[in-house]
Amino acid sequence: MKINHASNVRFEGEEAGEETLFVLRAHPITNLGWILTTAVVLILPIVVSILLLFLRVKTIPLSIPTMVLGMLVWFLMILGVAFQQFVRWYFNLYILTNKRIVDIDFFGLFHRRVSQCTLESIQDVTYTKAGILHNFLDYGDLHLQTAATQAHFDFISIPDPEGSQRQMLEVMARYRKGVERAHGTDYTETNRG
């Protein structure tokens, strides 16, 4: 997996000279649960109506316009919940820049949490793939251990966690080499001599 320079990606709090290297979000397969639930719950009133027609139930205490209005309200509520689930998945982002890591947790339209740490504070990057589905579809969790106030960052259910780990380690190595050169302490050059 190659680092894709996401130059068109902008986010709140981006600093001058900061370059977005890649943006991650949970694997699309993680949406399967709420999509299937939404589909089943959406067709439930239709199935019940058809069953009532086949059973020839004649004494329904509601008028046809009331039933149609009830079904429309039902569909609107279910689609609203489905939209919220999609937006939550779409806006939960993990961003790697040339200076830091930003974790945006989106809980709702008016509730989000943004955590960040500099590349120099990251001490360990590990990934986890557990189970057949994770290995077959190549997704898992990436865990970053830091020396900062927030002890760790967890990137949950991202595609290709192994490739993401490799990319992060490469970016961190380049960052540290750049910092060493900027401070005149490039140990690899002084030890060769």
C-alpha cells in the first residue's frame, strides 16, 4: 500500500505547511449490520400489511389514511437512523499528516471528539486482525502507543492495517530523520565516519 498524498483533504485545525498523507476510515463491511437491519425494519410494515390482507382481517381499528401516515412516519424514522449511522461511519476519520496524527470521532451532528498527537510522541504502532472475516477481507485495528497525555490511539476496523502500520513507521522514520538533520544530530552520518 503506497502513501497517497491527499492534498485535496482539509480538516479543522490544519496547520500551515501541514501535508495530509492519508486518511483512513472503518472498512465498508462494518456497515453491513446496520444496512441489513435497516432493510429488514423497512420492509416489516409491508410484510405485516400483506399478512393481514391474506388472513383477511377485516376489523383493523385504523383507517387507511392513518395506516399510510403511520407507515410514512415509520419509514422516515428508520431512514433517519440509517442516515445517522452512515454519517457516523463516513466522518469517523483517522488522518496522518507529515507532522501529526489526528483521530476524529464523530458521534452525531453536534457531538465530536478530536484527538491528536505529534509524530515524535508515538512510541509503538501495532495492528490486530482477529478472526476469519478480518483476515479474509483484510481489515483490523491499528493501535498507537504514545508518550503524550492520551496514552493510545485506536483506529478500529480499518482496511489493510498491516500496510497502514508500515506506512506510519516509514513516515515516522522520515520525520525523525528530518528532525535529527534539522538539529544537526544525524547519528547515521556521524557513526559512518
